Amino acid sequence: MKQWPIHKTCVAVILFLVLASCRENNPRNKSTRVNGDLDSQVTFEEREFSTYENCSFELTFRDSILFDTPSELPIGYLSMVSQDASNNFVVGGLGQHVLVFDSLGSFLWSAGQFGGGPGEYSSNYVFDTDPNGTLYIVDNVTRRIHQYADSKEYVRSAALPHKSSIRNISAFGENHIFLLNEDYRLRELQPYSILRFSLAEERFITWGKIDAISILQTFLQGGGVSIDPNRKKIYYGYMGDYLIHSATFDGTHIGVLNSKPKYFVKAEKDLLLEYFDQDPSEFPQSVNGYSIGVSWVIALEVSSTGFIFQQILKKLDEDPVEMYLEVWDADGRKVTSQVETPDELLHVDTNTLYFRIDLEEENDRYGVAKYTSSLICES
């Protein structure tokens, strides 16, 4: 899954403020409902499990890989990374081409090009590669999905649903392409839905809906969809309420991973709605009128070993931005939380996690920091 770039939320702040006066003043996030009543669904409670009470989860730095980007094909802002069957990096930037680099960061080729013809796409896209190395690029302007063999050779394309806007994609072969659709028209009450697309049949199936979401939260919060290929399970969710749903490929709901609830409070001085770790009623009165902090989910990734990684960004007062991981196992048991991370999580491969590198002192110089994860348990 490729997450929504953090800085895009800034563009949405204006819309967020305009909508603020229209929303009922309710300090709690609304619940997420998918394929029926959540009261009848299995819930994985967030509590300590004996399996991991004597374990520690660690991230170990292994290597930095900088991408040798051609001057005529700048990345612009590194926001999406995947890997093909040859372990080449497939890289996307905000408003730029989809580029392919080898495992050491040397440039190989550009996957397609900008335009409106066959195999061409606009700057508003998302992409993913399936386990066979096939690349799928979704163009949100022409509303088409393009297929490239070995992340290089254009194969075919198909139309997306009318008025769709795809925020995330996770692919497991041409018959199981899962898309998180965002329809943010104000008259719609259910702006998010999960679509399963079959390229062979050239048809979309509305596979699940994420209902009862605050329109305000739609602009500032992202959504996620990611596949566990070995167990043929999909994880998806709207990140505003910190719930992650698990389901089978055919849409059978399995359960919900619960993170701690988040609340928001209106900061009167700055006229912002922000999310907090605690109920705003617990704040001392002396903080009224000030913007205290913000916290939201920025990434959802699932490894081939079944571990689920949710990355959260947190900003309090004048403190630096913090990013940390919450981790679950394939059975929905909480492994750990508050694991500090160096930057945005872009990709997970087995037990290897890739985080974004941005060398600000060098123009358009991006890469990934490679970390291995390990679970160390006392006997």
C-alpha cells in the first residue's frame, strides 16, 4: 500500500476549516462500519497477550539506498515505493513519473510516461506491484488503470468507475486488485469504499464500504489498503478512527484491530480541529485558545510473514514531529506500540522495512533507509 503524502494534508486545511462550521460539534470520532453491524463482528481487543509479554520488538538499521535520479526525470517528492519480482525499486513522486531503480539505486527506466494515450498517465496517480512483478498504475484524471509487465512493458488498461478517486492500491494478481476509493463530494454520506477489480474481466466490484465518516476527517486523514499475500487476507481502513479491518479476498469480514481512540478539540485561537491521545475534557482550562497537538495514521503495511504495521505521526506543542509504529501479528494480537521510526514508512518486504530519506541539502535527492525488524523473546 502506498500512503497519502503527509504534506498533501496542508492543501486540505482550507477545505477543512470551511467545513468545520457545518459539522455537528461532537468531540469523538464516528465509528467505522463495514459490511454490516460492527456489534456482530469479531473484535481483536487491544490488551497485553501472554505470547508477547516477555518479548521486545526491535528495528535495526542496515543500509541507505539513494536513488540516482536522472535530471530530466525528477522525483519531486518521494511518496510511493514498491518492489518488483527482481527486487528493483519502483518509485513514485508527487506529480512526477514512475521510475524504476535497481537494488543499489541505479536508474533503470521510466514506467510509461505522462500523457493521455495507451499506457500513459497523468501526475495524479497511485501504483503497486503484485508478487509477480506486474505493475499497476491508476490514473485519477483519465480514470483508468494501466498494467505493465515486469514494471516496464505496457500490456493493457481498463476504465475505472465514473467519478472515482483512488487513494490507495494493493495488488495480488490481475484478478485481485484492491482499491480504496474516495468520493469526497459533499452530498455523499459514504465517501470511502473498497473496490476489487478484475483486469481479466474488466469489471469492478464494490467490495466493502467504510460508512459514517466525518466529511471533515476525510480531508485530513488518509485511508489504507494492504494485502497479506501468503494468507490471502486484506487489511483496510479509514485512518481517522484508527480501526483496521481484516477480511478475506472474497469480502468476508474477519475482525477489527483496535488502536487507542483519538479525540479532537477546537483550538479557538487558531480555529483548527486537531486530534489528541486523551479526551479533551481532561485538558486544563489554561490551554484554551492554543493549538496543542495533532496525531494521525500515515501508513498501513502488511509483511509476507503476516505482521501488520501501522505508522502514526504525532506532533505536540513545539516538540519535533514524532513517528512511531504499532505492530500486530497475523492473528490480530498486539505485539508492540510506540516503536520510534526515522521517517515515513514506504514499503515492507518480509522482515525488512523501508523508510523515506530526504537529503534537503541536495536538490531532488531521495532514497530509502533499510531496517530489519526482529522480535526477541525471553525463554
